[in-house]
Amino acid sequence: MDWVKASASTLVCEEKGTTLRDVVQGIMDGAETPEEIMEMLDLKGTDKGADQIPEILDVFVPVVNAWKSGGCGGGCSGCSGSCCGE
């Protein structure tokens, strides 16, 4: 899955109804590890889709951290793309 281009409503864990938006909100709320996200969203390692959490974090934790620290102008026009691995 190309998480950079995925819609916020993309299901990460269908059985729990967890979306990409939920995971990114967890990052915004301070979670930076798969364990923190899974605890925050009440996911178990055996839940289908839980194995995608590390990949999502690899994409979005740097973006959120850059945004929070002021290192991101809040948009990607003119951006080098380094915060999302592009």
C-alpha cells in the first residue's frame, strides 16, 4: 500500500474499523511506536491489518514531527518531500 497517497478513510484494520485517519490521529496525539498506536486504538498483534502499522508510522511520524516542530510549512507545494520519504 502506498500510504502517502492513501485516503484518510482507508481501512487499516477492517474487523475493528480502524482507518488511516485513526492511526495518524494517534501519531498527532503522541504515539510513535506500533505498541503505542495499538494500545491507543485497542488493536492486538493478531488483528488483520495490524502488521501495517509500522509501515504507516515510517511514513507519518516524520511528517507529524516536522509539522509540530515548525520544520514543515504545512503543505507540500515546493517541498522536497524528505519528510514522507519521497
